Amino acid sequence: IMVKPAMAYLDVIARVRERYNHPIAAYSVSGEYAMVKAAASNEWIDERRVALELLTGIKRAGADIIITYFAKDAARWLAEEG
């Protein structure tokens, strides 16, 4: 089951998780990515911390699969954390 956009629909992801016993994919759309990138480029936020928090929230809501433009960065950041 695909839920899109992920960030705005964390409650929907949680409800789908409660109701269905199927894999749930959440698609973190380009607008969510662009919002974080823009704020980070203006030094309003720490991109790494915010991106990982967003992805963690999606996972905690119940997503089994997260489709995100942050995938490569998140993999690198998590590897650096050990």
C-alpha cells in the first residue's frame, strides 16, 4: 500500500498500519525534500538532523518502505553514525 505524501499523512500511515497486514510504502515527495533543502541552504536548520527526524517519523508511523530523495544522504549519515 502506498501513501503519498508521507510527511503530511503520518496519521494515515498509522491508520493503514493498524487496519491492513500488507507492506506499506511511504513516498516522501519532492516538495518535502525541497523544503528541507531550502531551509538548510539558508542555515535555518541542520539538514542532516531534520531529514533523519522526518524519516524516523515516517518509520515510526508504520511505513515498511520509505521512498525519498534523501536516500543516499541518509544511508551515508547512518553509516557515519555506526
